[in-house]
Amino acid sequence: MISTLLAMQMDWALVLEKFLLIVVVVSVSLGFAMYSTYAERKVAAALQDRSGPNRFGWFGLLQPVADAIKLFSKEDIIPNKANKVLFVMGPGLAMLAALMTSAVIPWGDKIVLGGREISLQIADLNIGMLYVFAVVALGVYGVMIGGWSSNNKFSLLAAIRGASQNISYELAMGLSLIALLFVTGSLSLKDIVVGQQTNGWNILYQPLGFLIFIVCAFAECNRTPFDLPEAENELNFGYHQEYSSMKLGFYLFAEYINMFISSVIMATLYFGGYDIPFFNEAASSLHPNILALMGFGALMAKTVFFVFVFMWVRWTIPRFRYDQLMNLGWKSLIPLALFNMLITGAVVLYLQNGWPKF
Amino acid sequence: MQPLTNRAKNVDRRPMTLAERAYLPAILKGMGITFSHLFKKKPTIQYPEEKRPFSQVFRGLHVLNRDEEGRERCTACGLCAVACPAEAITMEAAERQEGEENLYREEKYAAKYEINMLRCIFCGLCEEACPKDAIYLSETFAPANYDRKGFIYGKNDLLIPNPLTDREAYEQAAGGRVRQPVAGR
């Protein structure tokens, strides 16, 4: 007993370090999501030859603050016939599921502070990718509970659409990732990044897998062209129809955090994570802290690019019809992902064992 | 059937090719088109800082003109009210008293002169009807208001600033549209 306590005491520094890391990662995610709303408007405006928000702050940079003030000062309405507990829980769940994924993402290599090596990853789980999947699947509950508990048929319809869409596309996403696992040989996101630093980025080995993954990521984030759960012209406003004030803000915010996290995951899995292109980190003589910072910068640059692609696609492609969505998911992406998986498996086996002798 | 115009195009009903069914080439093409719009010039006019020039013949809010000595030109003859197809103009005449010669140009003047901007159709017939060059349509338009009463413009809203006491404001209100008073006319 005493020895365990002593061992725990030894770990206070670790607990503090992880706690600080969690605070930083969550606030960075939130800040990034906040400015994604601004970036979305600016990108939308630029793609449509408009100027976007440019009144509050330089180039409208304080616009997210104005939005937050607006959302907070709105009346918070809970419908009479809503299931109150679940109604309040819905946005919280959506936000929680969106933020939890960030725990296994390696945000950079380690930094050294006072002789102590601090890994820039909250938890290096050896089943990192399975964890990501589990949490992404949890995200459906936010949509489903929000839609069901508001006791509105449009919300319910949207929630059912959203849930079936998420579940359908998770399959193809999982299959495309299995092919990736054949290549990397590890489920830990850290190992995947380290492997890419030596062997080159996974996009070189898995272009088809990446294509399937990015399409599924769009569907999982409920972004156009797969934004059926919030199709305004068919379902009024979607599963968050009855929500107002900051509860609505949470739902909208969770969407942007999801977008940010899926961009980070795409960068981590297929584009080398914090690896700086055409630069050998192991051979460089730079201070590890500077290296870690540069790596984080590289990861952020890739993420920003993917977030831009999310927005770019949103303002280019019109929404899929529901049957088209299901056709694409079940009849195109899943067979493609299976095909990709088989080919990858065969090639990996061939490289390991040579041509089979019958 | 005979096509009505030479612009008619037949709908292509051939089955889609593999490239078309794969969506991606078309999507990439579309994304190329939207991306090219990033570099296009924005037609936006940043309104309060930057204003769009009006046409030479734009007909905006009315001004009641003064002569070169700053006297009101209107004699309340009522021709503008008669000419007005929307019946937006009402006025009450009064006789100029002793000692008011510096205020009113003629012996009769408009004690009350109101234009209902919600009725006005800005046709400019009042301007054409006026025999005294007293009413002009300017280059500004009626700003928004919270209630209907705010759109009934009285004399203090319509009257141009006095050119003797406030030349600058007068020039601005006249804006090249109002005929400048010519001495001895």
C-alpha cells in the first residue's frame, strides 16, 4: 500500500505534465475550431467573389468573438415536450466525442524541459486507431440523442439520417484503415508517424485508401456533400432544429472540432504527421525543442490545408441525395475498400514471403 | 418539332462513361473552377467608406432651394402638389410680414411644406412643374426610419442650408444638381 502511494507520489510530475498537455490540446482545438468558423466564412466569400466578415477587428478577425457573444446572450429554450435530461446531454456528448479523439494524436515529437523528456502526445495507446474509431462512433450519440430528445419529427428524421450515414461510412473507413495497418504494422499513431519518417509518407503506398478515407471523413463530419443531417431545405435545420443559444453553438462547434480532428488524423495517418517533408529530423543538430516546434508547425500546416479542402469542397459540390449517399457508401466505397485491402494484403505478403510455392 | 430559337440544345441521354460515373474528374474540375475564383477581383463596394456613383439623371430626395441672398424661393403656389401623381406634397401658404424680406423672396411663402416620402415615387414632376426653381431632386435618398411619421419630411428636413451663412453645407446639398442662383434673376 505504502509502496503504491510512494510510486504515485513519484508520478505527480507526470500527472501535472499530462494535465497541462490536455489543457493546451483542448484549448488549441477549441481555438482552432473558433477560427475555423471565421475561415469558413472567409473561404466561402473568396470562392464566391465576396469579401466575407471584415468589420469587427482587422479583416474581421474578432468576428468569432462577436458570434460567441451573440450565442451566449440568446434565450436558451428547452421545448416543453422535450426529454430534458437528454436534451441537455446531447450537445455535451457531441462536444465530448469531438474533443476526446485528440488524446491519442501525436502533436509533435518530445520536448526537453529541465532534463525531463515530455512527449507531445497525451496517451500513446498501442490501440490508438481503435480508440479513434470508438470515439468517432460515439459521435453518433450526440446527433441521435439531440434529434430524438427534442421531440420534433424533422429533428428525428435528420438524426436517423445522420446515424445511418455515420454507421454506413464507418465501415468503408475502417476497411480503408485495415489496408493502412497492413502497411504500418502498428495501431499506435506514434509508431505510424515514426514509420512514415523513415519509409516515406503512407499516401505513397495507399493512394486509394486515402481517397476512401477522405470521402468517409467528409461523411463522418456531416460536411457537404454529405450534410444530409442538417439539410436546411429538406429538414428545416436538421437534428439541432430545437436548440438555441450556446447549446446550438456546441453542436455547430463540435462540427468544426470534428473537422479539425479529422484533418489532423488524415495528416497523421497519410501525410507523415509531424514529419517535416525533405528534412531528416534524426540527423539534424537542432535543439529537440526547436525540432518539436517545427514538427508541430508542419502538422498544423498540413491540418490547415485539409481544413481548407473541407471548405473548398463544401462550396463546390452540391449535396448528395439520400439514395445516392447510400449507393456510394455501400456499393462503391465498401467494395473499393475491400479491393484495396486485398491488394495491399497480397503485396505485403509477397514482400514478406516472396512468391508462394504450390 | 421545329425549334423556336437556334439556342435549343438536345439533352445528352447517352449512358455515363466510367470517368463520369466515378464522380472524381467532374469534382476536381469543379474544384478547379471554384479555386480560380480565389484570384478574381471582388465586385464588392465597401458601402459606408466607398459609395457607388449615381447616374447623372438620378432622382433622389427633394431639396427646397434658396436664392443667392439665402431667401426661400417657394411661393406656395401649389403647382408641385397638383403635378404630383402620388399626392405626396401638401403645403400651407402664408403672407410675408414686414421685416421678413430677408427670409422669403416673394410676398407669399410656404408656412408648411410636407412631402410624404412613403408616397413619393421620385418621378421629378414637381421639379418640372415649379415655376420658381424652388424644388429640386437631389442625389441622396431617404434613410431608413423606425416609424411612418419619420418619413413625412417637413420644411426643416427639405430646406437647403443658407448659402450666406453656411456656404459649404449649401454646396454639398446642392451637389451640382440644383441650379445655382444667378444674380438678378
